Amino acid sequence: MRIDVAGLRRTFTVTDREPGVRAALRSIVRRSRREIVAVDGITFSVEPGEIVGFLGPNGAGKTTTLKVVSGLLTPTAGSVSVGGFLPSRRETAFLMQLGFIMGQRHQLHFDLPVEDGFEVRRVIYGISRPDYERVKDELVELLGLQSFLSQPVRKLSLGQRMRAEIAATLLHEPSVVLLDEPTLGLDFEAQRQIRRFVAEYVSRHRASVILTSHYLADVTALCRRVIAIAGGVIRYDGDLDALAARAGNRKRVELRLRAPVAESDLESLGRVVEARPSRVTVEVEQVHTGEVVNRALQMPGVADVNLADPPLEDALADVYRLDPP
């Protein structure tokens, strides 16, 4: 199912109150309110079989957008269409095609064994027994759930619980999947398992997926396209590699030290981005790379020099600072 968002704007009204008893009493009869713009006129589409990384700093409007796409919030202005459905109507036919995974929210009952929680979901979604067994077996295998299906959810590790939550969310085989920080707080191996599973699920079901994550490894592993949002406005929508290339006019020169080098000498090479007793990294404009390398190699304390591209985080930080288009 295709996701279409056009001119989406979502605002919230909040009440301000100064601290103190007098302010509390005054607020009873006269309250000060102001409007917060969480999302300000954004437009994008997601095709079936596409995983789009939806990136931005805290408070950028990512989760608000996902909640509008899922129908949990209604738009203040603009429109959202998912496979021809208006999410805000929360029609059964729409909800049967939707899976929404939030890294800090839980859908399985903590005191029930995992498999009993799955059975509850089967009843809620009206999944036939044959379809349920087929999909459950597939999810159990792909996510490696066999060893703890009979355990109460509260006894699972964070990684086990997250994998079980993902399986529960996808038992009805949704064609639209919203992933809001699905690997938050998980260890390296659990993150890898979930990434592999998401890629396999999309390959099998051609689902439309929007992924938010502060772990850029999730994005680079799964997404060819990214949308960067800041201040409620889209600052970039395009190819992930093209985004990384935005930092391409800079290089990082990594110096391996055999003896201390004066701070002033290091700063003369470029911007020092990391300094350790045995290793220093400086960032320079690409046109000056050769000159900086030659100067660094002539410093008595420098044993070796390596070149690297700036990380994707740098390109994103630049994008977030851009004025809205």
C-alpha cells in the first residue's frame, strides 16, 4: 500500500504557567496558552516495498508524523492517504493493513507467555487458525523465538521482548509498517537480528515501511532513501549515498602518534574532532588533504596517517542546520 502525505501540518496547544503558588492560583481563572507546531507542511510518498529512513533530532516531528499516518492523531491541515484510506477514520480494513512498532511501547501482556499473547492477537485480528500457524511459524523462525515462546513476557530480556513484540505486531501480515526506534536500547546482536528480519519481511510482503532510528546503522543497513526533518520541516528527501556525499568536500585525517604532538601543531592542520593519547583525527577541506598529510608526516610524533570520509552524522547535522526549502 502506498503512503501519501501532502502538506501535513500538526499543531498542539499547551498551557504555560509560571512557578509558585500565586501563579498556580492565577492560572485557575486565567490561563496562558500557546500553539506548538510539531509538523509544518511536509509532503512525501512511500511506495510498496520501499523502506524509507525518517531522520531528525529529538522534537523534529518524526513520531508525530507516524502517529498521523497511523491514525492516532488527526492532521491540523493537509492530507494523509494510505492505500486510499484516510487513517484518521481508523476503519477496520485500514487497521488490518497497519503495523506500528514503537521501541518504548508494549503490546504483549507482561504476565502472559509469549505464545498466549500471540493467540490474543489472533483473536483480535480474526486470523484463521491455518493462516495464524503459518505466519507464526515463519516469524518464530525468522526472529529466533523458539526458546522463549512459553515464557512470560516479563521474564524476557529487552532484546527477546522486542523481537516478540515485532512478531506480535506482524502476525496479521500488514502491508504498511511504521517502525519508531525499533532497536532502541538493544545490544549489537539483537539490532542485527531485527535488521535482517525487517529486510526479509519487506522482501516477502512488499510492505511500505517508514523507519525512525537514532542508530544510523539501522538506516544504512535497510534504507536507500532517507527523509531528514528538523523543526517540523523536511530538509532533505533523497538518496542515502547522495546525503553522505554532502560531506564529501571534507576529509578526515587520522594521525597515529608515537609521541605527543603540541596542540597548536595539531590545530594548524585542521579542525581537531577527536584527540586521544595515541590517535588524533582532524577534519580538513578536501582540496588541502595532500598538503595536510605531508605536513603531518613531517611531525616527529606522527607514526602514520590514514584518510577517511566524514561520518553520515556530519552530513545530517549540516542538513538539520539548513534553512527550510
